[in-house]
Amino acid sequence: MNKKETRHQLIRSLISETTIHTQLELQKKLEKNGIHITQATLSRDMKELNLVKVSNGTETHYETLAISQTRWEHRLRFYMEDALVMLKVVQHQIVLKTLPGLAQSFGSILDAMQIPEVVATVCGDDTCLIICETNQEAQACFERLSHYTPPFFFSNK
């Protein structure tokens, strides 16, 4: 397990076992457990872990927003049907072209789905670059994503 995975596991544990009211409070609890990170890194971790601030009427605290894999897949299928323009493998990457303004939504969905072949997504306005480590992983990811495209869609691979 790498440092990030270990940190994420500890954050999940702390959130589920104790009431955390602020990022600073979470950062101090992490430090007590030997993990020193910046506020910016903690913010990114919290976003990746789908942590949200909820209110119980008198105070707010962080909880994990659970969105099932099936729901992410449904959302991806919806976006593919409505906004996908092109899906193409280019060496160890996949280029996903969208209607203007929607590439970052695709990237967020793909990141949340945690597809094993995907190392990272880099998105602009209408293009999402899906980076894999190898050509074979890119092809496997392309095959997986192709299952979410509408039947009438033809990629230009």
C-alpha cells in the first residue's frame, strides 16, 4: 500500500470513528498518527474520498458521501449518450472528446469510478485525456469505456 492509500485509509477510519468538525481538526488527528500533510493535499484527499460536511441541527461534521459504483456507471452512460463526441486510443492514452464544457464532468466521473487501468485524467473544456501506464492497459480501458457508449456511437479508433 502506498502513502496515499495509507493516508486515505486512515482518513476514512478517523471520519467513521470520531466526529471531525474542521479540516484543521482532521489534519491534527493525522499528525498524531504520524502523517504530516499540507492543507491543500488534505483538501484533495477529502474531495477524492467524497467527504461532505453535514449538519445535525446544532453543529456540522464530515461524513463520507457514499455513491455506489452502479450509480457512477449510470452517470457515465448518461454522459456518454448525451455528450460524447469521440473516444480514441492513442498509445497509452485515451482521448475522450465531449461537447463544449463537459470534459471535466467526464474526468470527475472516471476518477470516482477508480478504473484500475487509469493512472490519471487531465481535462480541459471539451477534451479529457485518460492516461494509462501501457498501451495494453489503454486498450483494456477503452474496451471497458466502450460498454458505456450508445449502440449508434462509432469511435474513430
